[in-house]
Amino acid sequence: MPVIIAVATHCGRLRPVREWNPPYNIQQPDNAKAHSIRQACDALAQDLSLPLDCIVPV
């Protein structure tokens, strides 16, 4: 099987929209934006049947 990497784009549009202070630690989220990005990546991983480490938020 080939390696599959999914790219989660438009993370800046996730809530809270006005918060923008990268880099975000989605492995251990410590603020609202990091939690939103982590939840989006978790949903993508589940929908695509991929491990979380194959999802790259940008």
C-alpha cells in the first residue's frame, strides 16, 4: 500500500476565528484553536480511515 498523507487546509477558519498564533500543538491542545484543529483532524482521520499522524493541518 502507498503512504497516504491527508492535508487539512483552511485551519485558520476554524473557531475561534480571530485567534491566530501558530504553531499549535494538536498532540496536547492547550487552547481553543488547537482543540478545534485537533477535532477537525480527528474527524478527517476517522472519515478517511487513516491514523491521526497521516493528517497534516496547514
